[in-house]
Amino acid sequence: MAGAGHAPGRGWASKRMRDSLMVRVALLLTLAMLPIGIIMIGQTWRAMERNSEIFASTLLAQTSAIVAPEREAIHTTMGVAGTLAGALEALDPPLGACEALFARAAQENPRLSFIGLIDMDRITRCNTTDTERDFRERPAVRKMFAQAEPTISFTARGAVTDQPVIIFAEPVMNPQDGLRGFVVVSFPVAGLGFESVPETGEQATVVTFNQDGEILTTSGPGTAVAPQMPLGVALRGLVGSPPVTFRARTAGGEERTFAVVPIVRDRAYALGSWSPVTGGASGGTWFTGATLSFPLIMWAVTMLVALMALNQLVLRHVNALGRRMRSFADIRRIYRPAESRRAPTEIRDIDDAFERMATQIIRDEADLENALREREILLKEVHHRVKNNLQLMSSIINMQVRKVHSDEARAALRQFQDRVASLASVHQALYQEPSLTRLRVDVLLEDIVAQLATLGSADRSGAEVVRELDPVTLMPDQAGPLAMLATEAVVNAFKYGGPDASGDFRILLKLALDGQGNDLRATLTVENTVASEGRENDGTGLGRQLIAAFASQLDARLEEESRADRFIVRVTFVPALFDPAENEPPTTGAQP
């Protein structure tokens, strides 16, 4: 029995894809390019780091250039304050000399709006306004004396100028008494101007702040600067840091780059807020991703070119050769597509070798088929001649039967004639069958029983022969003994059977198959009715001996069952296995 075919599932298709030449080459190329890719990524990363360093240095330099006017003003003012404080500590001049010293300093630095000495009682008597002023109620002055160190601060409304000013306070020390007061110098913010961005002219958002994180100046109105400041970053936390850049999101939701530049270390700093790409330097996430993806793009392009070349030069020709091989295996067709002429030399050599092999196979198959046909013709001729000789013998026996007057001799000759006719039927069936390796025994038994019924009717008239024959195909080694066994059993049924109590004389010949595969069994049953008054068995027992001998040749189980009104002979055997496809008549030879 042929097993049902199973269509390939997803697992088979997946394994086929994994084992394909394209996938294996892709994996090998990936492994081969992996060290180069790692080196490229490392070099790209180092180039990005170098680019980031250049970018940071550029922003720091540009921020420093923008606040250059403030740096100059702050350093100048700090120098004036420090010089005056040092002069007061060294000379301890009287009030008039003090005022003259401050007046000369103001004359040399016209940008300064106020110079004065605030005593320990928070009152300035020596100043450039020639007026005593009381600063005891000023919070900034109280904070200045509380810290007792140099400070820079901003006030939106100066006590003297009534304008926004930046105030520098330098402590004046006395070797005996310690702190004597503070030299206070201020200059107006209105006089400062931020420079444009070098090379681009772009105006950045820049603020300056003191050591307490208080904003001193801005590059624009406060309302415009506030949205450009880093969100969640306190200016006080930037005090003391070296020149540095960082990225942060602003209060306005924009991600920007910030540069911190010290103006006076630990006292004044500048913070520049820049767009993500400024002055030709790149620092965005997109740029980083694009740069790092360059090795991947190179890998993808290399793989694409390599696999396209592999497919163009090898795979498509190999696939075409595979289709030719399958076509040859299925229908024995040999063809060569035009594209194979453009294949590489190695592939063309394989194509030529395949064509030579296929041509030789077809020739060998044709020679083998001719030899088999000649063999079949010879065997059929042998069976035909044997059948003719057996029929001639049957005719001679029939002529002899007419001349014999003894009933016993006539019966013996008739039985011998039956056996010869059965053998002739077997050889006739082999001669008529398209294949010599199998016989339809149901058709063979039909012919044999028809002949025996005709011969038996002379001895037992009125017998009804019932045939229940399943289609069964056997090899000649089993078909011959089975036909002879059926002949002996049917002859005995005619000879010793008879009408039952109802007056019917019936003979049943049944051939059935049961089971499948290794459990397949064939059963031949010959059943005949028996006369109710019984009949004397005057035979020699040769028929039963022959039945037992034929059953032994079939390696079969022989059973005999005798009942009141019938007699049964049953033979069960295992049919020899062969390819079920051979049950079909052979087709013509393969197409060259």
C-alpha cells in the first residue's frame, strides 16, 4: 500500500532557506567584514569625539568672543578697585587725599559711574560725588560686609546713578584692626555691547552671572533670554567649573548646546545658549546616528553587491541546472536554455557533463528497454507455445475419451484433461497479460471455472456455479499453484457434490482479500452442497493429495469442513508483496 504524501511544512521551508547558498555566503561575508566593521566604527567614534572636542572648543571660543567687552570692563574695574584698596591699605590717606585719589581714578576711567569707600559704619564719606552717603539700609551692603570678601553684583537701580549698574566691592584691610571697609566701584550696564558671533554674525543668547548665580547682564531683554536658559540647571552650580559645554532642554522646549566660560574665576562667568548646529560644528543626535550608521550602510551595500554578483554569476545558473535535472528526472527531457551560454566557464563545464551523462542514461535506458521487450516477447512466445501444446494434449485426450468404453477410464482421462486445461489457462493468461510478473487470478479462475462447469455438466447436470471473486493480482509463482488447487477443488465439488434437501446443487467459488500491508491475507473458498442421502466416495484420494501439495507450495493454511448439507475447502495464504504501482499496465518508454 502506498503511503500518503505529506506536503513540506514551514519548518522544512525554513530549514531550506537557512541551508541555502545565499544565506551561507551572506553569513561568511558578514564574518569576514566584522573586523573591518569594528575598526570602522572605532575610527568613526574617535572622529566623532574629535569633532565634538572641536565643536566644544569653537563654542567656548565664540562665547568668549561675544563677552569680550564685558570681560574687558570687568577686569578693568576689578583692577581699579584692587589698586585703590591697596593704596588705602598702604597710605591710609586723610579724607581730602582719599577724595583726590578717587577723583583721579574716575578721570582716568570715564566709564566708571561711582567710586567710594564705605566705612565700617556703612557710610561713605570719601567718594567721587563729594557727598556723604548712608548705605546702612542697603541689603547688598549688609551682605557685602557679612561675606567680607571681593564681590560682584548687579542692581537694577544704582543709589547714585539711578541706573542699572554692576558693582565691584574690594575689601580694605588694616593690619591692626582688620577690615576697615570696602572700596566700591560701579559702571553702568548701558555702556556694554555684546559682540556678534565670529565668522557667521549670528547673535547668540548669552548671560553673565556672579558667584552667587545672580545674573549680571544678558544679551537681550530678560523675557527673551529666559526661554533660552537650560531647564533644571542652577547657575550657582556652574560656579567653579572650567570652560565646558553641555546639552540640555530649555524652558521653551528646545534642545540646545550651552557653553560656560569663566570671566573671573570663582567670581564671574558667561553662559552662552546655542542652537544644535552653529558655526559649522555638528552635535545633534541625527548626526551621531548617521555617522555611526555609515559602517552599517557600507556593510549593506557590500552585501547587496556581493549577493547580486553571486546570484548573477552562480545561483541563477545553478537553479537553471537544477530545473533541467528535475525535468530530466521527471520526463527525461534534455534542453539547454540560451542563458546558459553566458554562464561562467565552470558552470558551462558542469552543464556539458550533465548533458553527456543524461544522453548516456537515455541510451542505456533505451537499450535496457529493448532488451526487456525482447525478453517479454520471447517469454510470451514460450507461454503461447506451451499453451498450444497443452491444448493439443487436451484435444488428444478428448479424442481418446470418445474411444474408451470404460466409465472408470473415461473419468480418469476427463480428470487429467481438466488438469491439462487448467495449466493451459495459466499459460494463456501469462501470454495475454501485458506484464509477465503478475496475473489477475480472479480473471484466471473465472476462465477455469467456466471450462470446468462445461466439462462437469456432463457428469453432474444442473449445478449452479456461483463466483465471488475479488480483484487479486499475484505473481506467477503463486498464481499457478492457486489455479491448480482451485481446479482440483472444483472438480471434486462436481464429482462428489449433489443437490441438498431443497434440490439445489450449488458450487461457490470465493476469493477474498483481508487486511492490509504486512497483515494482508488472501482466502480461496470452494463450497458445494451435498446430497441429503449421501454419496459413496469411490475416488482414489489423488485430488485431495494434489490440493494439499498445492497448498504447501503456497505456504497456505488448508482447512476442510464437512457439514450435513455442504462441504467446504478453505485455503488462506499471504500474497507475495510487490510495488502496487505495477498493478497498472506499463506505459510507453520515457521521452528522449
